[in-house]
Amino acid sequence: MYRSKEVRIGVVGATGAVGEVLLRLLEERDFPVSELRPLASGRSAGSTVPFRGEAIEVGVARPESFEGLDVVFFAATGELSLELAPEVARRGGIAIDKSNTWRMDGSVPLVVPEVNPEAVDQHSGIIACPNCTTIGCVMALEPIRRAAGLKSAVVTTLQAVSGAGRDGLEELQAQQVALANGEQSEPDLFAAPIANNVIPLCESFRDDGYSTEEVKLLFETRKIMRLPDLDVAMTCVRVPVPVGHSIAMLIETERPLDPAKARAALSAFPGVEVIDDPARAHFPTPADVEGRDAVLVGRVRRDLGSDRLWLWSVSDNLRKGAATNAVQVAELLIERGHIG
Amino acid sequence: MYRSKEVRIGVVGATGAVGEVLLRLLEERDFPVSELRPLASGRSAGSTVPFRGEAIEVGVARPESFEGLDVVFFAATGELSLELAPEVARRGGIAIDKSNTWRMDGSVPLVVPEVNPEAVDQHSGIIACPNCTTIGCVMALEPIRRAAGLKSAVVTTLQAVSGAGRDGLEELQAQQVALANGEQSEPDLFAAPIANNVIPLCESFRDDGYSTEEVKLLFETRKIMRLPDLDVAMTCVRVPVPVGHSIAMLIETERPLDPAKARAALSAFPGVEVIDDPARAHFPTPADVEGRDAVLVGRVRRDLGSDRLWLWSVSDNLRKGAATNAVQVAELLIERGHIG
């Protein structure tokens, strides 16, 4: 597809949970990398990361590091993105940012390639990727919208600890080991114990009692789908799962949509796979999606008291929820002539 | 309160997860037991259970075992309840059944003592206790209904493995040990691995794609609340938590209800405790409720796009979800003059 292009790539946060998956994806998808500069904040600089059989030294993420790069992925803190993404743009490159920093900026496209690919054409050097939860949500909502219009959704998420990065994974594992040894370990990153527990808080609370994660889900979904008044009601919950965000969603469509037709619309949508056979107890779970790029959807059924549709979607929050979406955006930039 | 009464008690399923908690509750609540007959199906008969410092032998659950008993708790299989609860009634006793068998029978009261205590007066020798999930649901819905009327609810549950009994607990633990040793263990009771995973199926699927658990939640809620047309939409999910069912609920009231007033109504309701302080990241989790009788409610907030209210309720599925509710029904029978 893009064999003739060669792209000089930077990865800020190359040693983090998402950065690591991102490097694997560039290899797996045979992305035309002519140069790779892994970058990180001071703490991780100097270590190495493996890429195509070589150990590549991690440089310090600072403005001069971006000279000559076509695309720089940001998979680090929001502060780094805020400071450094404009430095990429200033040098003629394109920053593809995974953090929350730029998503709601009016001049920055917020892109899920299967849903709103044309949005990349409006970029001014920075393109934002949505929150991992939003991606799983819009990937299931968009096929339904195209088939029958969309009036509202009620969403409850069950989110994996790796959505909070490597620290989240380590906190779950440490608590599981402690429990197995009959010990208690104090919560640190999360506001309550996460092993053998669930926590109705992802990120932090705003003054109105909503979590920042919940509000992202609403506003990002509206922006990506270009439905500024879409009614999305949501509760986001952290669950003791390493990888894989699950979402239970009740969708009100503009026109009634038969579950069989909903399944067909979902199956036909790129990046979505339907696993839905109650007779055999087949449905997607986080264990099924880990390491995969597809968003898995099941349990499609009509509400017992209305024409609304329930569904259950599961996605790998480190892949389609993060690294895969970012690499797909870079592929889209090549396809649409923005790079090379 | 009921000091003057002395009650002869049977417990069918005395060696199970709920039966064990039930015996502890009879002790803790100083229930006036003049005789205790622990009973079980053939497999467990002959073992002993501790009660008030003695080891009491477990008898075989059969019709003659109920002679002379005032109240028999059933915390075993639905098949045993179907066969044996009428035998209790025939002998002049009252069966308090935790199984699904009798709940929707028109001649059997389905009782949550805080919600519909008067229903016990209609008993004909059998009283049913609701599903553990339904109890957590109606305990939160009833105060809201009394404050502002109730139009509909959208419910997503995150249910502990002990909701499936001791086998559920053991399956989670065995899989956690296997994972810690780098091994895989095959699911048996549950339809997918439950350690480090979530499963959007509780019990089994019906032909319409709903789980039996989900449908129970709808019909039991309607019966207990005497709202035969109440619209409840629901998805039930199993999570890797030993004890404690959580529910995220979006409630449409007949009249708008301010979150502060909703919290006040919930706090004033017997058996409900509000833990809800976003500024301090205080909210209930399963770890907070294990071993407690109260239903804990938090995250009360208005939907961002409507007058609906979100809340999050957590209850110990073995206590208020099962054993506590059953013992409360027995206490109610004494209070209202049905025993003694």
C-alpha cells in the first residue's frame, strides 16, 4: 500500500505500556519506517527498546529531538504532549497524540480511522486519538448510527487496569500477590483496592460528581461522531482485569433496528467482529480480545420494554484503544497524501 | 423484641455458602432458636456445623425432617425447594426459600422486609426471597420511588462469583492460583475464565438472548415493588470479586429529584447507607460491604443530559442478598404474629 513511502518516526513514551505495543505494531503492520527515534522523559532516557531486531537507545524527549521527523507518536503524559506536540508541528512534522491534552481543541482533529477518516485532512500538525474507552464505544455506535440513526446511549464501562498505564498493571499484580500470601497492600494509584474488587472511579472526580473519564466519553463521542447534542449517559468502573475494556450499552436509534440487522451492520463495519451466539454461550470477554485489533461485539438484543438495543463491546485498550488507533492514523496520513 | 418467642428452625443447605452465613446470622442477631436442625441433600448429611458453641449433625433433607419445625430456611438447589418447601407448609411450618423456584408463584409472597413487609401476611406456608441482585436493586429503588415516583431504570450489574455459590468462589480461587503459577485452568461452572476477566453472562441464556438472571431482575423487581409495568432494562455481568454485587443504575423518576434529596431519601431508608463524597473519592466498593448487612449507595448524580439520576449500589450477596434477608423475613414473621 505505502511501500514507496518512507517515514521518519518518533515515539515519545517508548518505554511505557502503550509505547511498547506501538513499536510492536509498527513491526507487525510493516509500517514503512525509515528511521525510528524512541524518546522518553529524563527517567527512561538512555535505556534501549527493541525494534526490528536491534536495540535502539531511547533519547530525551525535547524540541530538538523532533528535527527531521515526519510523524511523532505521543504515548506519555499530557504535560509532555502539551509542551512538545506543538514543537513537532513547528518543525513540519505531525504529532499523533494519545493523551487527553488536545482532544477537545477545536483546531485538532480527533480521529478513529474507521469512523471519521476525513477529519485528518483538517490537521495543523497535531492529531489527537480518543480515550481508549471512547474508541470502543464509537466503534460500536457508528455502524448502528449508519444503519438506523442514533438518539441516545446509556453506557456502563468495565475498564482494565492497564488503561491507567503500566503502574495500573503493577498495582493489580502486587495486590494479587499480597492477597495470595494473606497480606494486604495499600492502594496507591487507584482510590481503593483493585484486586478482587471493582472501583466506580476511573481517573479523578470533578466537582459535579462525574469522573474525568466519564466526561471524556461524552464529549469525545460527540466530536468524533459529529453529533454535538448526542445524549450519552455513563458510569465508568475499573475492574481487576489486566487488559481489555468492556462496555455494556443501551442504544436508542432513530428508527427501530432489528437485532439481526444490527449484527449485520456491525459485522460489515471494518475493525468490528461480532461474537454473539447465546445458544452456545458465545460472547466476547477481555480474555478474548487481548492482543487483537478488532473491537468484539456481542449480546446484541432488543430491550424487553422498548425498541432500544443492548450490546456488549470489548476492545484491547492498549491496541485499538491506543497504539493500533495511533498507527492507523499514521497509515491514513500516508493514504491521504499528508506524509511523503 | 421477640424474647418471649422460641422458634424451631430448620436450615436446608446448611453446609453451603449461604447456609453457613445464615447460621452465623442467627447467632449474631440473637434469633430465638429453641431448636436447630441443619439439613442437606445426601452428600453433606452426616457432617456437622457449628452453632452456639456446639457441633450439630447435619440431617438428610426429607419431608419427615420438617416435623415440628416452625420455620425452615431453604438455601440449596431449586429442585430441593420445589420438592420440599410444600412439605414444610403441609406440616404447619413456614418455608423461607432463597431459590428461584417459588418467586413468581402468584400465591407466594416475594419479600424484602424494608420494601414490602406487609406481603408476608399473604403467605400460605412458603415465602420467597428475591435473587441477590434484585435485593440490591430494589433497596436502592424503593427510597427513590417513595421520594419522587419511578418511571424506569437502566441497570448494569457487576456480580461476585459467590452469587453462584461455593463452587463459584472455588473456581475463581483455583484460576487465580493457576494464573499466579503461569498455568491455565479450564472454566467449569462459568462459561469463560473468570480470573482477570469479566463475563457478560450470569446463569444461562434464554432463547431471546437474555440471561435467566437478567429476566429475574425485571420480574422480581416488578413483583416486590408492585409496579407490574415498570420498565427495567438490564445487563448482568460476572466479575472476579469473591463477595459483593455492584449495580450501576440510571433511574427515571416521575418528578425531578435533586441528588441531595435523593441521598437524604436513601440515608433515611432502613438498611441503606450512603457513602458518597466525590471530593474525598469516597464511594462504596465490594471490599467495603463484605460481611455487612447494609446496602451501600454512592455516586448519586444527575444525568448530564436529563433529569434522570445515576447511582451505584453495593451489597453483600451472601448477607443482605441472601441470608440476612431470609432471617429478616423470619423476624418479620414473629413481629407480625405469624410464628409463636
